[in-house]
Amino acid sequence: MLIRLWCRGQGILMDIGSRVRREDGIIATEYIIMLVLVALAIIAGASYLGVQINTKLSSAGNAVRDCVPAAC
């Protein structure tokens, strides 16, 4: 009974070890991490550019609005 339990435990440990050693899961995880980092970079860049463009367009709009026809 103890030998059978020992063998079963060893089989479970070997199965877990083979799953950990396989690189398919690790490679997929690395791709997911890279995808998340690229997405975050795109979001951060788009947010920054959006603020900068909004500032420039607002200042241009204010300049046009405040322009006196005789002074322009």
C-alpha cells in the first residue's frame, strides 16, 4: 500500500515537472507580456499626443477667436 502510494506520488511529481519544463507555456506567457507592454505604450503615446494636439488646437482657436479684423 505504501509503495503504491509512493509510486503514484512520484508519477504526479514527474507529470508536474514535465509541464513546468515545457517551453510552450513559457513562450506564450512571454508573448502575452510583450503584447500588454506594447498596448500600454500605445495607450500612453496616444494619450500624450492627444493632450498635446488639444493644447495646440485650443491655442490656435483662441488666437482666431481673439483676432480683431483691423489687427490681423
